[in-house]
Amino acid sequence: MSGSPHEHVPIRLTRRGRVVVVTGAAVLTLLALWLTRGPGALAGGHEGGRTSDPGETVVVEPGETLWEIATAADPRSDPRIVVQRIIDLNGLGGDPTVQPGQHIRLPAG
């Protein structure tokens, strides 16, 4: 019986529909990967040797800057990269200003 309400009609996607489905799946996959790896999994790499022991923290001294902390933590690496890693690790993205007495976690190797 043709046209009955229980007849199974296959779903057909247009080209635009396929693009939307594939793009949505890619976005969901990337979001899932970002959530499982965390925001610290950013591109940038690491130049040089070990930065510090895992979990090491420093207390900011009066007049001290993130640049000085990064240079002291890993003198063989590019301070710009180390500063960005410190900002990411400590959640300082909105305001990367440090205050005297503040405890700052340093990135590990």
C-alpha cells in the first residue's frame, strides 16, 4: 500500500546539509578533545631544557614581573613562551598582572 503513514522513506541530505552535518561533527570532536586535554594544550612548544620541578611555586616579590620570574625559572628558554605558559597555568589570561606575595605555579619541563 503506497503512501501509508508507516512507510519508511530514507533521509536524503542536500550538499548544504552534508556540509552542516560534517562541520557540526568536526566542531563537536574538537570541543571534546579540547575539554579532555584542557586549555593548556596550546601550540607553542618548548625551547630548551627543563623548566622546573612539577608543582613548584614561587612567591612574587615586590617589583618583580612575570618576565623576571620566567627568566629565573628557565634561563635557556625564550621568556615570551615561559611567560605565556605561566599565564595559562595560573589562569591570568584576563589580567596578567602579579602582586607581591602572590603564589605563582611554574610550568614543568
